[in-house]
Amino acid sequence: MDAAYVFRVRFRLETEVGTAAPDEFETVVRKSAATPGENGWLFFLHNLWRGEVNDDRHARSLAESWLSVSVLDVQFSELETDEAYFEALKAEIAADLGRFNADSVSEVLNKYLGSSIRVR
């Protein structure tokens, strides 16, 4: 099973010895997704809403911890997943729909990830 949350991140380099030019860059960050049911698997619940980051300041803080640079902007792109991970994710969600205040797995996926899921 393999999956990652994919983000587009714009960041700034800061130097204490002079200047850098350019000093702003964009990159793609793939954050490994925890196995459904294990610690951290609810990342989407705590950080995404309708396929977007749900708190810009928090998302920038997370990206800064991942990259150790000053982050200016973070955009969620997609959950990139293989079929096995996606099936395990859906099963784990189905086992506790009440946690998500939803009537179906599809509703949960849409509520948090929007249409930003790519199964490879």
C-alpha cells in the first residue's frame, strides 16, 4: 500500500550572509500518508476541506516543518494513492462514519478531499 498527500508549496530562502536571487521558489511536496487505522491516518480530516487546505496558517506551519524554510503559500493538489491503499482507506472510513458526521464513504471523501484523489 502506498499513498501521499501532494502539495504545491511556495517558499522563501533567507540568508544571514547576504542575499539570494531569486529568493522565492515553488516545489511539489509529497507527504506520505499513514496506513489507514494507524496513527496519523486522519491527516485529511484535520487539514483538508473540499480538496483545499482548511487553515492556511496551519498548512504553512506544517510545510515549514517539512522543509525547514519560510513558507509563503501551500496548496493541496491531490491524494495520490494505489488501489490497495484507497480500498483500505474506504474500509476504515466505513467502519466509523459517525466520526465524520456522514452517511457514506463517498460523502466523507468528497467532504475532505473533494475530487482531488488520483488512484494509480
